[in-house]
Amino acid sequence: MKTYLTMIAAVILFSTLTYGKEINLEISKLKTSALKESSFIYYGNSLQQAGFFKGEKDFKPYGISAFSVNNGYFYLADNVNMMLKTGSLKTGKIIKEQKTDAPATDVIALNDNLFIVSDGNLLKSSENSWAILQKNIGFNPLYSVTNLKSATKTKKSLENENFSVTVRKKNVKTALVRLENSYLKINFTDRNLAAMIFLGKDKNNFYHFNLEFIISESPIKTERYWIKTDSEGNIINAANLPVSNIYIPIKDLFVDENGTFWMINPLSNGIQLLSGGKD
């Protein structure tokens, strides 16, 4: 009897998740906001430049691998020059750099502390050197400051803590999303969904997502969008994101505590720091 009731409960839960609020989203009619350029860093090897390897033979182009924004500054992981570069949002220029010794897959700026993830280990900056804070924490990028606070406070795995938010791609037309206690079925009526990624939750209790769509397979063409929603899935803000044909950084998206959306976009001669979405 207990097993039977458990099965019924599981069916009800699955039905709730699958048949909660249904949203039909037509991307072509999505009202989007323009992103603004907060900084532009030219490629090169000097202090105020960003490293870039243009690629050769079997090696693809690469450069800035990850970034973060905090308290008026931005931070770039330069894997060509093996530097963590700090820039001022006020001037848009890089003002200092610190040797990393090994490639970084993530940058974490929290209060007055700086962290990087290198070789799967969490390292903390300390007087121009790096001390291992935790080993084997994984490689998943942290896309929001809320996740950073939790991860660095608990010293647990740096995989995205999802605040009871889950996203499951059912098929190319449908995603099932749990936002705390709300269950949403989102139907994309005019696009084929490649991925829907939860970026984080800001202090105003809005939820941020990255949407990626396949427009054509030959030649390959994709579209990316950032959307901000409330707990019922209503879209508060959105932006059509540029898709770089130079290279894609490991972490090119970030949401700060106030809900501002940030993006780094590699171009042919330098890298853009873009921002938007602050209501």
C-alpha cells in the first residue's frame, strides 16, 4: 500500500512539473533591450590589452576565458598571457594585472576577495600570489553573484547552486522549468531550442536565463538571448546577444547582485564588455 501511494505521489509530482503553467513564447516578437559597451580592450600583450591567440593548424583561437564584475571593477582571465587583469568600469581601462601561472576557467570577485578556478581547484588571491582554497571543485562556471556568495561561503563544490531552479529540455520546442514552487512549460513556437541555461537569481528575486537556438545546421547558425523573469515566468527584460565568430569564452555571461547583465564578446581586434538589463 505504501509503495502504491508513493507511486501515485510521484505521478502527481511529474504531472505538476509537466503540466504546470504553460507559456507560448514567440521569440520573433520578444521585446528586447540593447546592450551597451562598457569597455573595449584591444588585443595584445601589454598591461591595458587582452591576450589573443589567433589559432594555427589544429589549435583554435582563444583569449580571455572568463570574467567577473564587482564593486565598480571588471576582471578578465587572460589565458594567453597567464594574467588576471583588473579594469575600472569608470574609465573602461585595465589598471593592474596579476600572474596566474596556469590557465583559469573561471573568475570569482566577491566583496574584496578574488578567486580563480584553475586545473579544477579553487584559488584565492593573496598578496600577488594564489593559495589553494579547495581542490577538485569542478569546472562549471558561476554565472551570478548569488551563486558566488554561497560557493565561497560554504567552500563546497562550485557547481551552480540552483535555488530550487531546474531546467529540462523536453525537446527542441519545449523546456520544463521549475522556479522555486512554480512549474512552467515553455513552448518555443518559432525557434528550435538548443539549450536553456539558468544563470542565477538577483537580490530582487528575478531569474536570469540564457536561451540558445539553432537557426540552421548547414551552414551552422545560432541565436542567443538573455531573459529575466519573475517567479511566474513573466519576462521582465530580454536582450538578443551577439554570437562571436572569433571564439566563445568558457564564461562569457554574468549577472551581478543588482540584476545587471554582463557579457564579454570577442571581436576581430579586441574584446567588448557589454552590459544591460538593469531596470
